[in-house]
Amino acid sequence: MVDKVLVAGAGLAGCEAAWQLAQRGVPVTLLEMKPERMTPAHSSEHFAELVCSNSLRSDQMENAVGLLKEELRLMRSLILRCADEHRVEAGGALAVDREGFSRAVTAAVKSHPLIETKTGEVTEIPPEGPVIIATGPLTTQTLSEAIRAFFGGAEYLNFYDAAAPLVTFESIDMDRAYFASRYGRGGADYINCPMSEEEYEVFHRELSAAQEAKVHGFEDRKVFEGCMPVEVMARRGRDTLRYGPLKPVGLPDPKTGRDPYAVVQLRRDNAAGSIYNLVGFQTHLTFPEQRRVFSMIPALHSAQIVRYGVMHRNTYLDSPRLLNHRYEARREPRVRFAGQLTGVEGYVESTASGLAAGIEAARSILQMPPLDLPRETATGALARYISDETVTHFQPMNVNFGIMAPLEERVRGKKEKNLALSRRALEIIREKISGDETAPAF
Ligand SMILES: Cc1cc2nc3c(=O)[nH]c(=O)nc-3n(C[C@H](O)[C@H](O)[C@H](O)COP(=O)(O)OP(=O)(O)OC[C@H]3O[C@@H](n4cnc5c(N)ncnc54)[C@H](O)[C@@H]3O)c2cc1C
């Protein structure tokens, strides 16, 4: 007898995980609270509901999310199959007919002979047996409390996302920035982006007037009190930022030997040093406005933002301290997590984590060695990013080439480099699945 797996939440991650398990012969109970109870953002009775945009973003191979989708297709993702079948024209992106897509996923899951679906809220982590928790960014309060108790502390679960943008190191203009710590304390860990008075004037004016993102009904304005968005701080006065995150003292510019007028600090976000975050720049601006205004910081004129700043309700784990790269709880590997709850960000990323958690759970139950996708693949890189213990200020993140292992050879041009990374990743996935005896056919 093979163990039955309880999957909590029939969103993108939960449906994908359940499907991968069942396709490998492992029986599943999939427990979803809809339509009995709805989160503030869900409204349809169907599974795999797209709560906002109907776009799964780029489908181009020079884009990391395009690569991730192709990897998922190769690994026979149910979500990708249904998305492709319900595609609507959207240029280079994969957009779907949201209703048709959700109906198709629901029908496939409900008709699978090894998946039993039940309606009801999961309120605890079952004391025994394999389980995958995939209840998403709007996980109910009772279950959130149970998860917190399971990990033994408040600091392990975040209830909202107040995140600053992340940029790639290679896109920072280092001719206009310098490494230093304030007053030379510790190592020269920060990248400092100086501004002259004129540059600060323009930046301050544009930031104060920039457009904020629409507030969705589920968002709780109160959460902003303890963590002020950088644009709100800017509106408080011309110099507020210069006494806050843009404080210039103790950071002399090596080019002039003097403290600049204002300085934006970037802190290293991963051990590889490929990604940096803008310190104190949690923001509620729209994504185009973040691109426009933050590129006025001289060293960031061409910065590639791999993760935009956001402020909204988003329950997610401090995964680097809690999970391993198979999405297993380090303290009790029979309990796995998948989807946005693990700190991956986005529809496709949530799907990828569901797929990986499902495959690894099946292989463990079937007593097979783990698949362990490496950091050279987008799916593996995501899993390794969320479980990377060197990431100290963990924030949910979209897939991007910056978290993947760099190429060994030098390739000129960004597009060519990204295409080379994609080719390498797809080769590895093909090789891995050709050796995966459990890889299911549809
Ligand atoms: C408002 C909002 C808008 C977003 N917009 C986008 C976007 O446009 N593009 C994008 O790429 N990403 C977006 N995201 C981020 C993310 O990609 C989605 O939230 C994605 O759906 C996450 O997938 P998931 O499977 O982890 O969770 P979900 O898709 O949310 O699935 C979780 C499921 O678990 C159920 N559930 C919750 N608690 C319980 C419980 N205790 N017991 C039983 N069932 C439970 C829920 O009803 C839901 O069906 C958005 C997130 C939010 C909150």
C-alpha cells in the first residue's frame, strides 16, 4: 500500500502537486475550502483560479519565465497543458481564457482516478502522514496560526509583503557607485549610489508625485503603519529621505573624498552577490513608476529590476530557515509546502514549486532517489533560492536569470546569454526526465 498524500489548497500549486503525485501512482486527497469559504481575492468555484491578471507572462526563451514555462511543459505540467489549450492572443506572452483554463484544470483533477477532492478548510497540519500545504498567499488565519506553531515561532511566518525592489549586480553602473560601509564599520558590504543636490531635487520631486498601485479590496492599509513606503516618506518633506534611507553621512565618495548630498544604499541579497536590494525602498508605486523613478538614481539608470517593491497581504514562510530545496520542512520532511506560501512569486513560479514538491514527494514515497533539479535550471534555481540559508532578508521573488548558475563560457549580448542559459537548462531537464522512470505520460 502506497501512502495517501493530503494536499491542502487547490490553487495553481496544489492542483499541480496533486496531479504529479497521482500521475506517478500515488493517491491524493485534495482539500479546498472554496466555494464554502472564499479568500478576499478568490471568487470562482473552480480550482486554479487566476486571482488577478490572466497573463502567465512572457513565453520567450530569452526571458526566465519563458524558460520556466518550457521546463514545466517538458515535465508534463497540468497547469501548462491547460494554459496552452486555453491560450488567447497576447503577443509574446502566454495569456489564457481564465474561465476555460480553470474549468479545464478542475475537470482534469476531479476526474483523475487517484485524486479524491473534498471541500473544507484545513485548520491544522495533520499529525502524521505525508502532506503538502499549498494554501497560497491568502491562507486562512487558523491554518496560518497552525503553521506558525508547527515551526515554533512568530518570526517564521510573514503576513504581508513590504518589499523593496531587487536589482541585478551586473546592471548597476559601478562607474557611478562604490562599495563602502557607513563610517567604514565592518566590510565594504554596501553598494552606494551617490546623488548631487540637483539629482536629488529631481528624484525627490518625481518620487513624491509618482503613481501608486491600486489598492485591492483585500489589502489592509493598517499594515503600512510600521513600515513606511519610500514615496510616503518623500512626501513628508524635502529632506526627510536624507535623514532616513538616503542619509549621506559617513559614506565619502572615493572620487571626491567627501560625503555626497544623498546616497542610496544597496545591500547584497544572495551569497553569489548577483542580486542587490535597495535598502529602505519598500514601496507601493506601480511597476512602471518604479522603473521610471528609480532609474533616476544615477548608478541605476539601466538597472534590471528582478523583483519590484510591493506592499500587500501575502502570507509566506521564512523559507531559507525552514525548507530545503525539495520544499520539505527541515524539521519534519513528511510535511512539504508549495506555491506562493514558500516565497516564490507569481502564477508560473507557484506552479513550478507545486510540480517540484509533487514529484519529490512521489519519489520519496515510492522510495526512489530525489530528482534534485540543479541551479542550472529555472525550476531548480527557484527551489534553491527559497531554501538558500545565506539569504538573510528573505522576500518572495519571481524567477530570473540572476538566481541561476552562471554560464561557464563568456557569451556576448544579454539576449544571447539568456538564450544560452535557456538551452543549457532545457538540456538538463531532458536528461533528467529521460532518467525519471516515474515521469508520467498524459
Ligand atoms: C490579489 C492577488 C493578486 C495576484 N496577482 C497576480 C498576477 O496577476 N500574476 C501573478 O503571476 N501572480 C499574482 N499573484 C501572486 C500569486 O501568483 C498568486 O497568488 C497564485 O495564485 C499563487 O498560487 P498558489 O497555488 O500558491 O495559491 P492560490 O492560487 O491562492 O491557491 C490557494 C488555494 O488554497 C485555498 N485555501 C486557502 N486557505 C485554505 C485552507 N485553510 N484550507 C483549504 N483551502 C485553503 C484557497 O481557496 C485557494 O484556492 C497575486 C496574488 C494576490 C494575493
